[in-house]
Amino acid sequence: MSAALQELRQRLAEIDDLGNAAGLLSWDQQTMMPERANAQRAEQLGTLSGIVHDRFTDPAIGRLLGELEGEEEALRSADPDSDDAALIRVTRRDWEKARRVPSELAVELGRAGGLGHQAWVDARARSDFAAFLPFLERNVELKRRYVELFDDEGWDDPYDVLLDDYEEGMKTAEVAALFDELRAQLVPLIAEVAQRADAIDAAPLHGDFDAARQQQLVRGVLGRLGWSPDGWRLDEAAHPFATSFGPSDVRLTTRYDPSYIGMSLYGAIHEMGHGLYEAGVAPALARTPLASGASLGLHESQSRLWENVVGRGRPFTGFLHGELQRVFPDRFGTVDSEAFYRAVNKVAPSLIRVEADEATYGLHIILRFELEREMIAGTLALKDLPEAWNARMKEYLGIDVPDDAHGVLQDVHWSAGEIGYFSTYALGNLIAAQLWQRAQAELPDLDAQLAAGDGAALRAWLGDRLHRHGRKFPPKELVQRIVGGPIAVQPFADYLRAKLTPLYGLG
Amino acid sequence: MSAALQELRQRLAEIDDLGNAAGLLSWDQQTMMPERANAQRAEQLGTLSGIVHDRFTDPAIGRLLGELEGEEEALRSADPDSDDAALIRVTRRDWEKARRVPSELAVELGRAGGLGHQAWVDARARSDFAAFLPFLERNVELKRRYVELFDDEGWDDPYDVLLDDYEEGMKTAEVAALFDELRAQLVPLIAEVAQRADAIDAAPLHGDFDAARQQQLVRGVLGRLGWSPDGWRLDEAAHPFATSFGPSDVRLTTRYDPSYIGMSLYGAIHEMGHGLYEAGVAPALARTPLASGASLGLHESQSRLWENVVGRGRPFTGFLHGELQRVFPDRFGTVDSEAFYRAVNKVAPSLIRVEADEATYGLHIILRFELEREMIAGTLALKDLPEAWNARMKEYLGIDVPDDAHGVLQDVHWSAGEIGYFSTYALGNLIAAQLWQRAQAELPDLDAQLAAGDGAALRAWLGDRLHRHGRKFPPKELVQRIVGGPIAVQPFADYLRAKLTPLYGLG
């Protein structure tokens, strides 16, 4: 290895360590930290992220990347899948982005996001959009300034710049085309289902569920999917998430609703999907920028594959039903496997995205994507957002929004300045269906394994095709390699219709 | 505030944030982290401590300290107790020390400590001193090289250099004089007590204690001493400790022995003493090097004051006994308050320092201090350590050491390169007795409050006299300010004799 590559690796390893330290500060804040420490923790996080930014945008990194141009070529010629060539490529991409952002703007984006978040908590509690509006305006203004930094990059839509931060190489026009197709499939399907709403009864999921026994259930299920205490944690958090500080330290969180078993169980399986991705990155990529998921869409494909496709699929629900009967015999003694399978697959238009089923979920996302795009283009005045939101909820899902707390104010993302993020959730659903199609073709025994609660073969398959590569390949190339084509709507639409047709007796 | 002071404060605040992030990495490692993450966590900690060292020894800090010489004088003239003048003084002291240590030596000290610790774990398990010897030799050699860096400082004893890192301004000769006096008091006292060993029965502390109820007991007791969930945590750790990441985030750990209630209860009260010191530092000193205890001896005075002087004193044991009767009615229903008081004050020579009572504890320390001093001076060959250890155990405590695991290999400190540390434990005992004498004189109602389980007045007194100052004053000056004299043996010796005389029926 050249001295330049060695130095680059050393610098990146230290930056990775600092990033993991910041990750721990954040995990701790959401799971362990005493409440009064919030202000000092914000300072600690601010200091660490400033140091990470300074170290990564250090001109020395640029100098090393320049020196390594020839070596990158040579490495790739010798081995098109060279880890080191990929490391140089990804570092160059990240560095080119990061160095354009002046420190003042980075600090101001962080600050406005923090203030926006606080204002949003209050505004949502009082359903007061007007109180939140100035903070949203500030966030959008700063995001527009951020977009301008990339004016010479030749984007087609200003939103491209934001989208690319979450989903490398994805264009707004491509997402719009996918979403047009998805919406055209979902709107009539959901309207059909809504007319047969009574076909499914979700009552089995509701009742009185002791938190300790919920935890026992969740640990048992996750254990079958690859969770083990020597390399993982499971804790509680108000807003569940997954994180990791290296492949041997993956931390999931979930939430225990005493009257609804779906919250902890499916929430934990969802986060387990994220966790398996992080845990599965090849050890050789550790302490580099490659040691993470390739994009948010691909990450979400993993959480949704395990939560919805596996977790709500007929084989695995048979296993889950057995676990529920064992842990909650009072509640599930009289609920048969079919009733449980039906309950976890109920589809119904609803107001809140994070509570939406896997069919209506896409429409929640399409609505947000469309509004974000107009916000950044300046074609929608921010003060008119609630009206636009409510109109689209009626058009796509056929429901009326009673107040902004249950409408435009429901999500945290915009308050924190995260604009361009939402579409990756729906892309994840699409990719998950494509991966599932492929896995079924390649793993003939899969259904039987899942029916027995055995996730090992699917986990190994995903590990081999996807997880181990980390960020080595651009997301589009990675999808192409695994499923033999680009991200597409049809596999998801087919999957959904195939599942819902017998459940709802559709024509 | 001058621009130079402002810049210094900003730099120190960021270093403090990084130090707290490292503190969290370490806390997490000992309480939460999955085991397989040990190696990656060591790398993360290494990176952070390297960055802290680099940032603190940055020549810019030296330049600022130079520029601030006049300002420091002026600040101190205007107010002898100026926070800013103290900040400059303490930063200069720390900087002068840190900048002398070449990065290679700092890295090597850390590395040898890590390797030594691993070797020690194995060697202790097999009671194999020979296996540990090369690692100890390496640690001592590196410490000697460290001492040489300060050759121009004019120390009287090479050990002074090491001692000063833990106890600012304390000389080896001063400790030796205190310890000579302490040993002369303790050896005959303990010999007397040992002849009446049967006078006290410690059986009430042993039994079958459910861990959840132990936790309930401990939380109840700590709550009376100032613990509250909004600014504190209490977790389990194999080797209990206290730490903090700012005054609003103090974290204690304890250990639950299912057959001995003294472990969790007195361990937690001990750590609570440390925690109260950290929590009590004035908010104005936050995010500076002043935001910590003034020395290890003073820190230990707080843990031992609460654990031994208060926690094993007659008034507070009355309260504790009531709590025990409430939480463990089966065990303590038939044990009266006097029997409990006697049990927690049993004195008996024993092999293991961390299990020693408050009387014999000092002799364990004196033995280590004397051996360390000879190790650094080179007057004791390291291979002869076990023999020297065992001889002194016989001389001071009258007991035979069966094997090195219960002798020279019992402590973690030397394995990690922490040489010069031990004496602060005994200094803490001495200071605690001096503080107690003073507090009793100034708080006439103290015994009645403690008997009612109310620690508020003592906590407030310690907060006002000691805690709020953090590292503002040199430890010797601070002791002088509070007790009106230097660290002394007599108050501790008097306290001990006054307690043990009626308990053991001494002459």
C-alpha cells in the first residue's frame, strides 16, 4: 500500500472513531442520559461534529486524493471490485461535497435544525402551524443556500442536490417517474380495499400486554434473526432507531405499547433489518467510510424486507403466532394463525405516516416528496403547505385531515432541516420487493425456513449479495448487480396485489 | 474578557467536550457495551485520547498562556479568588506537564498499560506472578522514563513526579511522614482488636438478598443523599466506579452480591460521595479544566466520608437499619439496630484491600506506597516483589498470604501503569476525618439529621466548602481553607479509636 493510501486510511479511521463517539453520544441521549444533561450533550455533539467536519475537509485529504488518482486507476484495472479503489472513490465523493460547505453554513444548518426541532415539538403539541412557519422558512432558506453551493454541478432540478445526499446518484425526475407509476397502482388498489374495510379485524393485536413479557417475546424473535447479546443491544426509546459503532456493536431500540403488541414486535423486526445490514459489512471495510449502508433506500429496503415481507408474510407469521401463544397464552390462546396473519396485514387509509400499513405508506411518501420538491423550487409558498397537504391527503387516501398536528406537523424531519429524505422510505419498499423476488428464486426452501422461524439462509443471502459490500458500490450499481435491473415499481405492486387479493377478496 | 482568554476558554471547552465523549465511551464499555466490541472500543478511546493530547499540547495553548501572564496577575490582584486566574493557573500547570510528554511515550504508556492489564487478568487467574513480571517491568521502565522528563524540576524523590499527577503539590516525604505516624497508630490498634475478634458478629449482613430489592434499597438510600433520576444514573458494573460528563449527568455504578448486602449498599454510598463532588462543582466552571475534583485524595475523602464516617456512623446506621427492615423484613426483622451497627463496623485483618474495613485499609495502602517508592527508586528488584509483599503483610496485619493472587497480584493499578495512585486512598481517609470534625463543629444538628436519613445539610456544607470550587484551589490550600491546617493523622486516629473502643471493649 502506498504511503498516501496508508495516510488516508489512518485519517479516515480516526474520523470514523470520532463519528462513532458522536454516535454513542446520540444513542446515549435517546436511551440512557438523564434529562437535565440535554444542553451539555448538545454542546458535546456540536463539538464532535465540528471536529469531524474540520478533519474531513482538511486540505490534506484533498492532497492525498489528488496523489491517489493514478493508484485508484491502477487498483481498479487490476481488480474492478477493489476495496481500496472504492474507498478512494467514495472518499472523493464525500470530500467534494463536504468541502463546498462553509463552516458558517454547516453550523447554521445545525443550529437552525436544533431550534426548528424545539419549535416543532411545541407547535405540534398545540397544532399551531403558524408558530412553526418561521422556523420552517429558515430551514428551507438554508437548504436553498446549500443547493446553490452545487450550482456548477449541472443538476436538472434543485431538489437533486438534496436527494443525492441521501440516495447517491438518484435524480428527482427518476423518483418522480417511479412515484407516478406507484401512485397509479396504489390509489385504485387502496380505494378498492377501503370499500372492503370490514374484511379484516385487527383486534387480535390489541389487548393488555405486560412490558416484560413483550420484551421476552421480542428478544426471542430477534434471536432467531441473528441478534445475540455479545454483539448487539436492545433498549427502549421514544422514537425507535437502530445504530452501530462498528460491526460488533449494533444497537436497536423499540417501544412497548401496553395495549398494542404490533408496536414493539414489528418495530423491533424493522430495526433488526437495519442492524443486520450494519452488522454484515465486511470486517475489511471497518473504520472506513465504506463501513455503512450504501444509501438510505437500500438501508430501508432491509428494515422493510424483514418487517413487512418476511414479518407479515404467511410463513413467518405462523412462527410469530406460535411465539405469541407461548408468551401471551391468555390473549392468543383463542386467536388462530390465520386471524393473526390477517390482522397484521390490515390495510386502511390513515392520517399518520409512521402508523401506516405497507400499502398506504407509499402514498404518504409521495405526498411529502411532491411537496418538498415544490418547497425547494419555490413554487409552493410555505404558508400554503397545510392546505396543499390536506388536499393531497383527500386526493390520494380519501381522508380528511382534522388538524395540522395530524397533518403537516406530524413528522420531525422538516423541523430538523432534513429535506430530501422521505422518498428513500418508499424506494426501500420497492427495493425490498425486488430483493424478495430474487431471494425466492435463489432460495427454494425459504418459505419452510421462515415458517420455522429460521432467518439464517435469508440473512446469509442478503449478507453475501448486499451487506458485506457496505458503501463499496454506488447504490444503483448495487441494485443492478443483485436484481439484474434498476429500481422498479412492478415487483412491489405485484407483491402487494398478490397478498391483498385473497385477504380482501378483490376482483 | 480578553480575546486571548476567550480563545483559551473556547479551546478548553472543546477539549472538555472531547474528554467527556471519551468518558462516555469508557462508561459504556463498563456498563452497556456488547463484549465483542472491546477491540474497536479500545481504538476509539485511543483516537480520542490522542486528539485530546494533541489539542491540549498545541503550541497555540502555550502562546495564549504566555499572552495571559499579565492578565492573570491583574485578575488575581482584583480578586484573589478569581475563577479566570485559577483557570489560567491550572491550565498552565496541566499544559507544562502534558507538553513534556512526547507523543511516542504517551502512546507507549497507553499500549503497555493495555497489554499489562490483559496479562494481569490471566496471571491473577492462575496466580502466576512470573507471567506478569515482564509486563510490570515494562510499565515501571516507562514510568521511569516519564519521571526523567521532569529531571529539571528539582524533585527530592523520583516518586514525587508520579505522586504529583494524582495529588498536586504533595511530596513523597510528606506522605511518608503521615504514613509513618498512621502506621504507628494503626498497627497496635488493629493488633488489640484482632485479639477480640469475636466481639463483633458480621452475620446480619450475610443472607439471601434478591437483586431487585437490593436495587430498591440502594435507590431509596441514595435518594436521601441527593440522587435523582433527572441528573443521575445508577447501573451495574463488575468494578464499580463513579463518573460524570458534566454536573447534570453523574453516573454511579454498583455491584449486587446476592449473599452480602454490604457490597451494593456501601459500594453505592461510596460512589455517591464521588458523584456529589462532581455534581457540586459550580456551573460557572463547567467545560473548563476546573470542573472536577481538586485531587484524588480530596475526591476519596468524599466517598469515604459518606461511606464510612456517615454510612457506618451510629446515627445513619439507624436510618439504614429501618430501610433494611422495610425492604428485607425476613432478614432484618430479628436484627436490631445495634447489631447492624456493630456488624458494619467489624474490623479484621484480611488479605484483600478492596474488602478491607476502614481501620485495616490504611495498612494495605502504606504497604503499597512503600513498595511503589522502592520500585521507582530501583531499590527493590521487581522479581522480589512477592516476597516483600508477603513479609510486610505479616508485619503490618499479622497475616500470611497463601498465594500471589491474594497478594501482590490482587490490584489492577500496576498492570495498567498506574503507579503513584494508591496513597491518595489513605489520604482520603485522613481528610474525611478532618472534614467530619469541622462539619460536626459547624452543624450542631447533624447527628439528628443523619439519624433521620437526611443528608441535605451535610451535602450543602460540603458543597459550599469544597465541591463548588472544583480544581480552583491547589489541594493543600483547599484543605487549609476548610479545616484550618494541613492534612493530619490525629483526627482520623482519634475518630477510629473513639469508635472502636466501645465496640471492642478496648482499654
